[in-house]
Amino acid sequence: METTSAVAFDGRSVVDYGIPCSELIVRLPAAGREFGDVIKYSELKTPNSELKVMAQNNFLIQVQDLKKYFYRESFFSSEKKPIRAVDGISFSIRKGETLGLVGESGCGKTTAGKSILRLIEPTSGQIFFKGQDIFHLDREAMRKLRPHMQFIFQDPYESLNPRMKVGEIVGEGPEVHRMIQGYLEKTRKVSEILEKVGLHPQDAQRYPHEFSGGQRQRIGIARAISLNPELIVADEPVSALDVSIQAQILNLLMDLRDQLGLTYLFISHDLRIVKHISNRIAVMYMGKMIEMANSEDLFKRPLHPYTQVLLKAIPKLDPSQRREETLLREEHRPMPSDQGCLFQPRCPHSRERCQTEEPLLLNEGEDHLVACHFVS
Ligand SMILES: Nc1ncnc2c1ncn2[C@@H]1O[C@H](COP(=O)(O)OP(=O)(O)OP(=O)(O)O)[C@@H](O)[C@H]1O
Ligand code: SF4
Ligand SMILES: [Mg+2]
């Protein structure tokens, strides 16, 4: 496969904006452009641009240059300093595909997941759901779209109202969105969903606290699928569970994906879990996307030094082989710098250029994207 190096605009690779080069090569002639043309980013932003339309049929969701900054008061000055929780990430997910999003605590995974569903308002960027620009949708239009995009939380207990019975929790969404009418239809719908997630119809009469952690996550999943969504953002859905239960919930998520044709953004800090369920994996570091590839390729051929460390840090049975884990400990976390590579203070391969020039996410072949000046 060709790389995107010849197709660039404004000095940045097309893949920075979430458009795999294979799509671009196929569709360039339709847009009256040739491979190798310099395409300006402003052209992609034009509403009717063929160049933008090209990718919309193939992807359920496309995210381009998404940013979410939080502003916190500083004790020492009146100036509010931004926390760049998500700092210009781009990716696309095809229908039926699972994209795993990994990275250590605080790198911006949850913020990214919530921003693309607009559960929190992004600072800037573009989000297309089935080709529709949802970044600028007003509250009412977003409310109508909401059933199509659901979120599964890490701690189902915190996200389940303890005063509501399971039947009310699972039936609430379909009722509010007028997908069902009347008591009988609601009972039927709730029973059907509970069975789909491995619970009993009678469980509808019980409260969340009467269930185990794994069962509570099943209730969270039941609530998410109750609205027949197409996209689910699952934020660490098994992290709070025992290892033996994790596998059951992962299998359930995979079964539902196949049965219902779901598309997932699967967030986790655990690469082993992400590998199990994902077709592709994206690695985040300090609000940026630093590597993205299909799961097998990422594990066989991690290109970014941070991904290499993450893979080496996967717990090993032999304690003598645990040396790399220390690299990931909190005390090694550097302060973010404004220029250069964010990983530079921790990178064993750092050179002078890394201190002054930020590496862009570029295609190193086979749609394996990496942001590093010195890919080995
Ligand atoms: N509401 C908020 N206000 C201010 N800062 C926030 C807010 N939410 C998140 N942050 C900050 O944004 C950064 C990213 O947080 P986020 O929760 O997205 O990380 P994460 O990768 O999901 O971490 P974890 O693996 O621990 O869940 C962190 O520095 C966090 O402190
Ligand atoms: S750009 Fe430089 S500092 Fe950053 S990961 Fe690559 S080699 Fe390391
Ligand atoms: Mg999180």
C-alpha cells in the first residue's frame, strides 16, 4: 500500500485528519485530484467538498482534530491555565469495527470518549456520525441522535440509580424516546433486553444493589443497548471486575457486537484486554494520539517508544522480567512542554530534534500510524 507522504496539505499528512490513505487514493479521481496533489486543509473543510464526502460512506464515526481543554484557576495568578485533556486527536471507526483506545491514567481517554458523544462539550474539532456533522448540532437535534450513540461506564453501580428497579432503568430510554408504549410493551421489551445480556426477566423487579459487580455491568450494557444504538463507547467496562468475570463481560460485548452489528470505541488501560476485543488499537499519550494500527500489527511491530514500553509492561509471571514497569510509574511523569515531542523527557531514543519539533502522526505503511521522528 502507498503511504501518505506524497499527499499532504498545510504541511500535515491526511491521516492527521482521520482519513486513511487507502480511501483517499481510491477517491481522489472522483474529486478531480491526483495522488501527490497538495490539498489544503481548508478544502477539506468546505461543506460540499468531494474530498470530505469521500470517507463518509465507509465510517460510522470520524473525528478530526478534536480538542478538549479544561481551564483551572491558578492559585498564583488570575490567568486560567488550560489542561489539554485531549489535544487534537483524529480517528475514524468503520461500521462493525472495534477501535481500542489505550494509554495510562490521565492521558485523556475518558475525555475523548465523552467528547465524541458530546456528553461533554469539546473545545474544537470535527465529529461526523454517519457523515453528519454532529459537532454543531443543537441540543434538540442531539437529543434525537442520542439513542444511536451510547456510553458504558466503568463503575456501573455509580451510574445506576439505586432507587430505580432494573426494569425502570432498562425501560426508561425506550419509553422517553417513544420506542415503546404502555406497560405490556415495556415489560416485553425489558425482558427481551435482559435475556440478551444474560439476566432473567424477573431481575427487572430487583434493585441494582442486589446484584454482583458483573451482573451490574450487564445491567449497564442492557441500558446501553435498549435504544438500539449503532455506536457504543465503552469506558473501562471490565476494569472494576474480577479477572474471571472480565472474560464473561468481554465475551458478552463481542456477542452483542456480532448479533446487533454494533461498533465500539473500547477504552482501557489494559492492552491485553484491548487486544482481545479490538480490530485496531489507538495509543494516547498526554492528550495526543501517538500510534494507531491493527491489533496484530501493533503487538508484533510497536513503532513508538511509548507503545514499546506499554507492551513490555504487560505483567509477566517472571518477576525478573518486570524492569520496564518502573518507566510507567507516576514519579517519572514529566511536565508537559509546549514544543517538541511530549514523550521526550522519558524517551530512551530522544535526540535534539525531539526537543524542538513535535512529531506528526504519519503512516508508516499498512495504515500503521505513528508520531515519532525516529521510527526504528
Ligand atoms: N472535569 C474536569 N475538569 C478539569 N480537569 C479534568 C476534568 N476531567 C478530566 N480532567 C483532566 O483531564 C485529563 C484527562 O482525564 P481523563 O479522565 O480523560 O483521563 P483517562 O485517560 O480517562 O484516565 P483514567 O485511565 O484514570 O480514567 C486529566 O489530567 C484530568 O485531570
Ligand atoms: S520523537 Fe523523539 S522523543 Fe519522541 S518518541 Fe520519537 S524518538 Fe522519542
Ligand atoms: Mg478514564
